[in-house]
Amino acid sequence: MKYKWITALAGLLFSLHASAQVVNEMQDSIPEIVVTGTGTQHLLKDAPVQTEVISGRILKNYSAKSLQDLLMGLTSSLDFNEDDMGSQMQMNGLGNSYILILIDGKRIHGDVGGQNDLGLIDPHNIDRIEIVKGASSALYGSDAIAGVINIITKKHDEGLLAENSTRVGSHGDIRQHNGIGIRLGKVSSYTNFQLQHTDGWQNTATEDPHQTEFLITDSRNKTVNRYTNWQISERLTYEPVKNLELYAEGSTYWKRIYRPSGKYAAVDVKTYDMEYHNRSLSAGGTWKLDGTDFISLDVDWNKHAYYYYFTAITLTDGYDPQGNFTPYYPYFPDDMELQSDQQRTMANLKGVFELSEHHRLNTGAEWRYDYLEAPMRVVGGEAKDHTSALYVQDEISYRLSDKVAANVTAGLRLNHNDQFGNCLTPKVSGMLSLGDDIRLRATWSQGFKTPTPKELQYRYVRYMNGTYLYLGNTELNPQTSNYYSLGGEYNRKGLNITVTGYLNDVDHMITLVTIPNSKAPAEYIAKYDPVKTRQYQNLESAKTKGVDVSVRYRINREWMAGLSYSYLDTDAKQYDTTHEKLVDVIIDGTAHHKGSWFATWNRSFSSKYQMGAGLYGRMSSKRYYQINGNGKGYQIWRLSTNHELTAKKMTYRIEAGVDNIFDYVDRTYHGLHLGTTTPGRTIYATLTIKFAQGKKLKFKSNNKYNSNSNDNEQD
Amino acid sequence: MNKIKYLFLGLLAMCTTAVFTSCDDDDQEPSIQYIEKEVIKEVEKEVPVPSSNWERYQELVTKDVKSKKQHDKAILLVAFGSTWQQAFDAFDTAIEAYKAEFKDYDVFLSYSSAICINRAAAGENAADGAEIRNYYAPPFWLNAFAAEGVRYKEIVVQSLQVIPGEEYTRVINYIKDFANNSNGDLDDKYLSEVVLKLGVPLLQDAEEDVPAVAKELNELYKDVAKEGVVAFMGHGNPDSYDTYKANVRYTQLEEALQVYSKNYYVGTVDMMGNFKTHVLARMQANGIKNGKVYCHPLMSIDGDHGHNDMAGDDDAWDEKEGYEANEEGEVEDTSWKMYFYRMGYTCNDDTMIEKGLLELPTIRQVWINHTHAAIDGEPLDYYHSKNPE
């Protein structure tokens, strides 16, 4: 049955291909430039640090509803398992708190339980995504242990731009994007609005009978809850003189996750929703010096506040009218209670200087102040953290012969933290270029992650078929890692193959560990009577090792296909307080085999009309968990089509498709782990209307990078 | 609506102010301060807007009590709380039994766990068939009992705890705070007149309660004890909270039960030195190396602990090394069922006796007897002691 579908779809694509009038179309031929691996610009194929790129063209074809949607569909080393608390992203086996997400090189702010809110990123405004796997703390500091995802946003340089995009899909899915850009002489402004909404869905109404008193088949717990979020952002840029660009930007963001409430007090009764308020302000500038040299300064402030939005009368910890602590402070429907307000102020000074033909220096300083207010979740109600850092990196390039060139990038970061003092973090990457076609790369790098104020000072109670008490631990050490990788890349006539083997050896990983109730403060045990108490602790070690393979083939101007595969094995040793020894444990959510593949076809029938289609697939083998069952393996296919009409200054684009064509749904009982939370087959359609007047400023290419652009990924 | 009224009166006050300030005449009209006071009085009288969530919630509880008040005397049963249906049913049965026994009393039930209170209320889903169970926290019930329009003449607080430990101490403190008008929001005259009584926990008295409960348990389970071990699982206080040495009641109960049969054992979840591992050691010391082990919660209701800690499937058994106890001698992450099964006994779902003590009429009667004793006894002096023993 499945094969019939695929054959039919392929037939459809080929017939379109055959019958269409061939029009030679001048495609953009901008070489793919990457910045994430070294913080300096490189052609993708010449990047000293292996970088995976999801190009604008691929993004456009995929028509993703969210960042999560597109990362899940287009890379094999990332996986998600969206739930109440966030997207549960993993990169090569390590969770979101070990993945550094950057937006235009700046770290995203705000998490709940280590989960970044990916709704802060408007999928329609992404130009490309660069993924660098492995530790990058020498360049980026804390958190860059599993890897770095750098979201490069679109830069709007039109004289006047007005754009509206509306996407609707199954399960009440609505995505709205509006952008207005104006450029007046030296000043330009871009205003962006985005809205994301889903009604959520429920894959099963049956609760795991082992966790409930009796069989419940009409639970209200959803697989993914309904949510709405919106964001307005504004960016002003000013170029007072040539080579100097100043900017100021700000955004405000709101999100609510709606939690349905059922009738089983022990299982599905909820008395509050979750609400998030995020604000950001930043300013800075770049002063371009000779060649690729520049100095930049960025100062930014971010706030991420997390609230309970009560939907029923709820008694919780607070202070009575006399100012005494009480476990019975009442909240009423529509009241809100602040859970945590994370505020971050950062300043970054960076300079890139080409010292000679063989040396390029990237150096900088970073200052960071974190403030956490969490009245009822942190002992004392607030916590602060101060970090400053200096880093220096040299890219050394030598041509060893006509066909062989070597590049070594060495970086070192000195970090100073209030709590943990100084630490040095090195990184060394080497690349050997054998002719135009072959690149060999090797990396050794260290990563670190400082314990968050929450992990140090936490005190939280959760009810899920019994009371669970979560505690911070002031004895925590920073988590550190050593990452080793060896890879090869082959490029020829549109074919690109990369194979990378890696070992990521993480020490002192912090995770919640069940401890005997007797180890917890007795007052909490008496007050909450927890079924289990969990405390943040440093895992002695966790190793992830694997191989990532990627093949991309641009068959001709119209056809392109790609395949990526990740093999992963984990070997984690956790200190078991019950047995006071190290035990082998599984890193939750990891799968041995994951893959994704695609084939896309795009054609211009005239200068005014073009269309495209893409068939995508992704799979995962069984996902392992310590408790509550393993997640089933899955395979999901997606078909995406698009039509674009251009008439003078207007562009009309329609995208439509079917996700999860074969309607795969994991209906494992609620309370147990799912391989994927997909709701089954969904359809979607997007209409984008764009008005653009004035010259679009093309990529200001530098001769240095144009020398070798023929076979690169094109945009 | 209230806001509009308030606004309107405010506006009126402002207009009045404007009028009077514009009249310089030395006339006979009342002073502006007088009128403002009158306006505020009027507002306060007609629009009693609670100034905080605390007061608003208290008003809800008071309103609820007012609507249910049928007698001059009230009994408040106080339990930790649970969200299990079996526990709800057990509490319902207990309330009915109390109503039948104490016909001239209104009977209410209080939870001391905020999370259980929130989830039991589930009010918004009443339309779906969810039962609204307002098991308010003790301080709100007591304040409602003292509110104008309610004012019970006699209040009996009956602890549904098993041992006089930490939770029971909290119950005493609630009564003491109430009696002492700690928050200063109650009528002192009423407090000086109201008769306050406290019913003690199930195993309050080592000399009387322990043998009485042992006798009734043996009546219920003597046939079962002939077939194998009957291991009761109490809660117990963590070591640092062994208030008034209450944990010893479990040991005393085991001794009293063993007068009837050596097959009775009493262990706990939290009492140092009396975990399931210690129960096993005592069984083995008595020569019981195999056979059936029946498990029974020794808690007022059969909820999380009974279903998970006692009868759950959690099992930390290692095929090579077996169990490893922690430094306190307990095997964590393992239910009683799995533990005794691994230790070579016949212990499975069929030997789990899923009953809370409130579900056993003869044991429930011991609590009821305590309530009778409290009612018949002298009012206790809460003003001077936190422990009115």
C-alpha cells in the first residue's frame, strides 16, 4: 500500500517534469557561506569545522510550520518529543540544555527546565540554519557541548517590503507572519509579527493502567497541548558612514499553553495553564575594516518570565496576610503567579583581523549577568550569576603543495564565574584539503556548562500520579566535555558526501536523580509526603559516540536529493545513591539509528511562474528510556508542493502538502514514552503575498570566497 | 457591577468635594470630611470587597459552610488527603458513619495537602461528571466555623492520623492558632465561648488504643494469618520528625498483634529501623522463611502508598547482585510486593489487601470512640500548650 503511494507520487512528479516546457532560468548562484564553526566567514566546503547547513532553498521547499518541524524533518542527528515542558530536543543523544541555540550568533534566552522556547523563532524569517556538532565552548562559552545551532535570519534590504504569510493546517494549526521593511537612505527598519497556534491533539485517551487505580479510557490528557504564541519585533539599522553599521532592536513575545482538565483527580485534573512573557532589547554595531576584518559590539538584555495562569481555584505556597509562609495561598481563575523570571544582560566585543596571509585572528570578550527571580521555586526567591570571558582563536592556513592545503584553527577561552572561579577551555580543529574534491577534518574541543541558578537552588513540587519533590544542589560542579571527531568530505559535480565519526565524553553531567527521602530536608518530606524525591546531581560520565553520514546530490538545476543518517551509541554511568556505586544507564530518549532523506524538484515555467515539490522522509529506531517504557521506532513521510507567481512588484506563493502521508500514530498509553508525538496525517496550505519595491541588495560577495563556488550548495 | 457602584460613589464624593470647595460660604452644611466618611461607610457597608485572595477564598469557604449548616455543633475530620477514588470513597463512607453516629453535629472533612485539595475540587469539570470535593485546609474551615452567621457553639476536630506524629502536631497547631486568634481576624468574644474539642489519632494511647486496634485487626484477619504472614504497612515519621516518639506505636502494635499470631508484622515507609527489610528480618528470626505474605496498608486510606509502595511493580532487583539496601537498611525503588516475592515468599497481586483503615468499620469505630471521648471530656486548653496531652 505504502509503495503504491510512493510510486504514484513519483509518477506525478515525473510526468510534470516531462510535460513541462523547459525554460532556462537563471538561478541565484550565491556560494554558501558559513560562520558558526569559527566565528569567521568561510565557504561551506572550505570551512575548517564541519558545518551542516539547511539552506534557504531547502527551507523554502519544506514549508515548515516551526523551527522544530524543520529541524526534525531535515536533519538526522536531531530529535524532539514535544510535551508540556517544551520540545525536548536532542542532538546526537544529548538534550536541549547541552545544545546552544544562536539567533544570528547571539544565544537564545529563556528556558523552562532546560528547554528553550523555539516559538521565539519565526520560521518564515529564517534565511538558513548552520549546525556545528560537538563542543564549541572555546568560542561560545557555556552550553555548547552537544553542538551549536545558529539560526541566520533574513536581512531585508528592499526599499519597501510588505509581506503576509498565512499557513493553516490540521488540528487548528495557524501560522501567521507579517513583515514590513522600509529603507530610507542610511536608515532601514524592519518590523516582524508572527503568530503560532495549534489546538493540540490527543493520540490516546487511555492512561497507562500500571500507573492508575483503574482503567481510564476517557482521559483528557493531550499528547500535545493547545498553545498560542505571538511576537512583535523591530530592527532599526543605521549606516552613518561607509563600513559602519549600527542597529537597535527589540521584541516582545507572549505564549500560553492551554491544559485541558479532566475528571480524574489523580490523573488529568489541571488547575493552571502556563504562560510566558519574553522581552528583548539590544543594540550594537559592526565596523568593517580592511578585507574581512571587522570589530563588533553587541549589548543586549533579555527577559523570560514564566507564569502559572490559573484556570481553577488553586492553593499553593505563598505568604498569608500576616506575611507568614503558608502552603495554602489561594489563587483564582485568571490569576497569574510568577514561577520564574530569568533576566540576562550581555555585552560582547569581537574583532576579526587577518594578521597575514596565513593567520586570521578572532578575539573577543564577553560579559554576562544573570538574574533569576523565582519566589517559590528557588530557596531565597532569587539567584544571581556573573560570568566574564576572554577568547582568542587563530586560523592558520598553509598551502603544502599545489593540491594540498592545511588549515588549523586553535582557540582558547578563559572564563571567570562568580561561583566556580576560572576555567580554560581549548579547541583545536584541523583540515586537510586534497585538491578541490576532498577535505579531511579532525577536531578536539572541550565544552562546559555551568550549573544554572535553578539547578543550584531549586525546590519544586510536581504532582503526577503521586507527589514528586525536586531539589537543587549547591554542591554541583560545572559539567565538562571532551569532544573528538574525524571526518571526510567529498565534493564533485553536485555530489557532496560527508562522513564524520565522533566521541563526546561528558563529565559531571547534571541530571535529576532519585534520592532516598531521608536524604532530603525533613521539613519538605513532612510537608509534601513525596512518592519520590529527585535532586540535581553530577553524573560521573556520559559518552555518546556515533557516525553521521550525509549525502546530497544536485542532479541538475531541477532535481536534488539528499540522505542523512546517524548512528548513536551511549554509555552513561550514573552514581546510584541507593547502591552507592556507578551503574550503567541509558540516556533517556536516545535511538541507535536515525535517518532523514528528501528529493526535491523545482522548475520555472516562465519568468512569472515556477513550481516545486518535495518528498521527505525520516525514521528512528526504538528510543530508550530508563523508566516508563521505550519509545517505538517510526518512519514518517511528507509531501510538499509550491507554486510561485511573480507579477512586477508582487509575488504570490502557495504551498500545500501532506505531512505523515501514511498516517502513522503512536497510540502508546499516556504516561509511557512515545517514539514520536505526531498526530498522524495532517494537511497544510500556505499563502504568501509579498510586495517588494526597490533594489534588493545582493550578498556582498568577497573575491576571496568566489574563487571556488561552482559546486557548492546554492541559494 | 460592584466596581461601577464604587466608582460612582467615588465620583459622587469628588463632585461633592468640588461643590464644597467652590463654596467659600461659611454655611451650615456638614464638613467635607464628614461626607467623605459617610460615603466610605456606605461603600463599605454595601460592597464588602475582599481585599485579598486570602479573604476572598475564606468567604467562599464560609459561604459553603453557611449553606450546609444544620446544627450548632460541628465535627471536622482532618486527613492528609489523597486523589485516589478509593480514598474518596473511604472518606465518603467515614463522613456518613460520623453523621449517623453524631446526629446533632454537622460533619466536614479537611485535607492538609494543598495539591490534593486542588485536584479533589476539580470544580470546572463538574459538567463532565467530576465530583466536586471541597476538602478545604483546616485553617479555612475553622475560620468559617467562627464567621458571623455560622458560629458553631462546639467544634470537634478529629484527627484521622494513625499515630500522634508530625501531621497530628500540625492539626494541633491549626487549632491553637485558631483558639489564640493568631491572625487577629476572629471575634474574641466568640472564641472565649466556643467549646473546642480534639479527637486523638487512632493509636494515640499505647495502653488502650494499641490493644484495641490489634484486637479488631485480628478479628478481621485471623483466618488470613493462618494462611501466611499479614504485613501491615504504616507510614511512619522520618527519623528527624519522630514527633513525640510516635513511631513506637507501630512496634507496639506489632507486639500486640503477635499476642494473637506470630504471623502479624507492622513495618513502615518512613520510620527508621522499621522498613520492609526489617520486617523481613523479624519474620526470618521467627523462622518464617517461605509461604504467603499478605500486605495491608496501615493508613486511613489506601492511596499512593498502598498502591505504589506496597503493591506497585517497582523493583530494583539485580539478577546478579540481588538487592542492595541503602545506608538506612531500606531497599529503595522496590514495592513490598516485589520485595517479598524476590525474597522467596508467595507475594503477588492476590496477596495484596487493598483496604484503608477507614474502610474497616471496626477500626473506624476506634476513631469514632475517640471523638466520643473528646466530646465527653473536658475542653482542652489550647492557649498554653501545643500538645494538649
